[in-house]
Amino acid sequence: MRKYAFSWDLIGNISDGRANLGASVDLEMYRLMQFTLRDILEQEFGEETTDKIFYKAGYMAGEFFFEQYIAPVSSVEEFVSKTQSILKEKKVGILRLEEADLANGKVLLTIDEDLDCSGLPEMDFETCVYDEGFVAALFKQFTSSEWKAKEIDCWCTGARTCRFLVTRE
């Protein structure tokens, strides 16, 4: 038995536990947790393993997120609309579909004002590995087939948006 096997119970009753502060948290505090955790994981396990862990964590989150907030949906339009709405409501980012060819297993989408990287300094690499897993899981849950997401543009590489190529495996 795992000590922290995910369930929505781990989110807790926010209105009881944070009666004064509520559900919101400053983005700097979220990024402080994310990037210090990533730093420690890279020090302990290396970049490749850390990326795998972040992708898998994002994937798991995407599966739970879909079931909690998106399902049930019966059309791609409904799937995209509900996903856009909840991501914006939760202040995760602004999702836009650039291309969607589900029949041939190819989707191109962007997430503006992304929670993980928008506003960070330019670097020589994309940073949204967690988001890759999250996006892949959303498409898997919607279509019942395996998908892979790869960030191809990032705020951190000068694109000023996160662009993902999502392909069916």
C-alpha cells in the first residue's frame, strides 16, 4: 500500500481547512514548490528520470482531471469547450485548438498564460513536461486510445505560448 496513492480525498475540504484564505494560492508559491521539487529530483535522479516522473505525474493528473471535471462528453466540440472552460476557470491557462484531426491522430494546441512557464526567462529548452503528460491523458480519456504530447514551442524558448503536438500512438 502506498502512503500517498492519489485520490480526491487528498485535495481535502478546502472551505473547512482554509476558511479565511480560500482555494487560491499565489503563483510564485506554486512555482516555488514545483521548481524546488524538480531541482531535488534532478539532483537525485538526473534530468531524464525527472522528466519521466513529471510526465507520468501530469498524465495521472490529466486522467483524474478528466473524470472529475470533463466527463461525460460525447463530441470533440464538447470535449474542447469543457476543457477550455475549466482550465480558464481554474487559472491553469487558455487552451486553443489550432488543428484537430482525431481521425488521423494529430492535434496541435496551444496553452497561453500557462501555469508552469508563462513569464519565466528565456532558456534553451521547453519546460512543460508535466503539461505534456496532462494533455496526453486528456486525449486518452476522451478517445480511449493512447496519445503522446510533446511541447514544440514554449514561453521559455521565446514563443510566448506553449504549443503541443499531440499524436495517437
